[in-house]
Amino acid sequence: MSLMDIILNFSSFRFEHDKRELPVLWHQSFLTFIQRYKDYLSGEQKESLQGLLRAHPHYQITAEIRRELLYSRSREEMIAEEAANPSSTPAGSKNGEEEEEDELME
């Protein structure tokens, strides 16, 4: 199943208009999905998922999901940033964060 299939499943028209209360496990899964894939979502996909949050809120988890969506960059923003600032680090060499992680691991 592709990322697009998962997004379509979460935000399908039929699902948005379902009036049943969703279990906490569903909201937790949605939060985990957003945390893992937020940087791969387009602006349009994020808007669609925001609509789903309005249709099926959870009193504790929705705020965290919304925060993850609002404070992450969309896929278009990441592509534009990469095009504007091509990496000066040669392929295969470590950047500062990777070197810092290596130091912490030792």
C-alpha cells in the first residue's frame, strides 16, 4: 500500500461523513502516521487531513495531530528549499548532525 493509498483511506469522503465515534486506537494510529510521514505530504493532502480532524476530533489527540501538521513543511516546500540550496556536502560524507550523533553513540 502506498502513502497515497493511506492518505486516501484516512480522508475518504465516505469516512469524513461517518457519524460514528472512532476508537482511541484509530486516533493514535492517525497521530503516528502523521508523525512519520508529515514531511512527505503535500499542502493539499494536509488540508484534506485537517478536514478529517474537524469531522472526527478527539479531546486529547486532535490537538497534537493538528500541531504536527501545522508546524511541518509540505513536500512542495522541501523540494523548493532543496532546489534553492543544493547540498554542498559530497555524497557519502557526513553532515554535522550525523557526526554529532556518532559522537553521542560512542
